[in-house]
Amino acid sequence: MIDYTPQSQLSLNMFKHPFERELDKENRWVKLASLVPWDSLAAVYSRKLDAGSGRKSVNIRTVIAALIVKHKLGLDDRGTIEMIQENIYLQYFCGLPCFTTQPVFDASLFVDIRKRLGGDEFEAFNQRSSKHPNRLNRPSPALKENKEAYPPGHQGTASIHFPRYKSS
């Protein structure tokens, strides 16, 4: 059984969190969430899933978002899960309906994802995620306002590039 939250069903005011204030609409992860072609990437990912068998999948949006977080921040598998677990904005980016202190999934799932997708599907992810490269690589407004907070040479842009993995 496949679980997926379409882009059209998640809004900032629906996200529940334990604090009294709303999430900042200018946060880079909130902005990026509206730029990523979620439905297109979900179509690529879901090609390798069997909708009629097995237990319910981890939400496809969460998996795709975790892959983006992992590569955008240069984290390892466990570090990615921990970062998402600790950050309310990353949880919103991942499509969660509310803040949670629980991991979104076990870090070992990244190994299964890489095996499942293989090189061709990762390449399709690259193609779909890079259709609007200027939109995905736009520097954060915070970077422009506070350049001294970043080390010299840091430009504040990142590309989403998924490595090619050989199919088993």
C-alpha cells in the first residue's frame, strides 16, 4: 500500500506545532517546499513500488524530502534523520502534518531506497528536480542580509544532484 501527500493538500496554516506562533513563511525550507515538483518526483519514485502488496509505505513525500535534505545539507543517513527529527521546518518540508519528536523513518531505509531506485531512477530524479534549477538554487534571503555569518567563499546556493547507483 502506498502513502503519499500531494503538494495541493499541505498548507502552512494546517501544520500543527507545539509553539504558539506560526511558522515563518520566509524560511528557506517553507519556500523550497513550494518549489519542488513533488508530484513529478513522486511519480518517478512510485514506479518501483507495488501498490497491492506489503504494508503501508513511508509517505513518498517524506522519502523524497529526506533525500533532498540529505543531499542539500551533505548529511549521512543517520544525520539526515536526526536533523529532520530536530527541526520543525524540515518536518514541514517533509510533508508531516505536525511536529513530532519521533524519527520520520529508520535511517536504514535509505539503503533500501538506493537499491530500489537504481541509477536510472536516480537519473530521472535529477532530471525532474533540475527542470527549474534557478528556482531551487536561489540564495536564501538570510544569506543576503547576513553574509558575515557565513565562512568566506560560501555563496549560499546548492544543487540537488543524486548520485548514480548501479542496480543490483
